[in-house]
Amino acid sequence: MTNGSDNKNKSEPAIVRLDDSARNEARSILFHAYRNEPTFQYLFDHRRPGYDQRVRATIRELIDLYFELDQDSVGVMVDDTLVAVAFIGDPELRMNLADQISWRIRMVLTAGFASTRRYLDYHEKIRNMLPQPLAHQLPMMGVNPKYQNRGYGRLLLKAVENLCAENPRGSGLVLDTGNSRYLPFYESEGFRSLGKIRLGDFEDHILFREVHPESQTAAPGQT
């Protein structure tokens, strides 16, 4: 992981770019962040034995895929501990998981055919709702439960938005949540609804926020 600042006060959170050395920590954070979320519980059938294994396998394979495709990922460090992570999909990628053959095979072998099929169907519905022009996607973002409610999620989301603003081809940022208690937080950050996806007895919310390239937001004469 790399940190662009030399912060002597280690109690202050720092934004870092993730690399392969953060893979295991990112897996752990996202597993604990998602295992109790309604969307994952529906997609990977929490009532059936082996739910935790299917969630771990899915998160592992998604993280590995994003590293393989050299996609951006950032995290929040506090006292040398990685406490929050986010993985961002490039707007030009517009990734269709159905085309990732090796990823699909690994998913079927580890998460099972039914869970893989359900996740692919869900991902395709999200892709069909993406706005034009192209937008970044935020498929995975989580804060270690021990560090939640301390502002690290908001700090991480701001770092993601700054990364998106560096790409002049992107129009904004898309994310989704099946947990309605998160909606006020995202709305306070300027996200609006693109629509909903029915998953069993609840709805998954697809949200979008415009993120203008830095060249459009800079003041006249600013470099």
C-alpha cells in the first residue's frame, strides 16, 4: 500500500492506494461488512448451509478480478491498520461479468452454480441501469465494523469521488445498497436514485452521483 503523505500523527486517518499486499485485509473487511447485508443474504441464500463460505469466495474472486484488471482501489489507514476499503470500476470498462470466463469458472467452483447465476443476473440488471455517458462503478466498499460510525466511510467515499474526478471520461459514480438505513447517508453525499431492483421481499437501491472532471471544476486560472 502506498501513502502520499508523511503523517507524523498516526492517530489521523490516511487515504492509501491499495496493492496486492492489502488483498487479505481487504477480504476480511469486506466479508464482515457484507455478510449481514440483505443483498448478499438474498443472492447467496443465507438460509442454506455454507453461506459464509459463499460470501468469502465471492469477495475473494471479485477482489482478485479487480486486481487482475488493474482497477483503482483505495483504503483508510488508522494507526497502521487498514480499516476501510473501496474498489472502483473504470467507466470505460463497463465490466460484464458474464464475459469473464475464468472468473465465472472459479465462482462456480467456490460459491456454487446457483449463487453465481443469481449474482450474474443481479449484476446485469445494474449494468442495464447505468447512465450515459459512462460512469464509474463502486461494487465494493466497506468499513471494518469495529471502526464504523467514526466518519471513515464518508472519508473513503470522498477519496473515491476524487479519484473519479481525475478521469475526464467519467460522468459520475454508481453504487447500490439493499440496506435502506444507508440511504440518508448517500443522499447527504449528493446521490440520487436510478431505480430499484426487487430481490425477494426487499428492494436494492441503485444510486448515482455526478462527479465532474477536475478540469471542469477548477477555478479560472487554477492549475
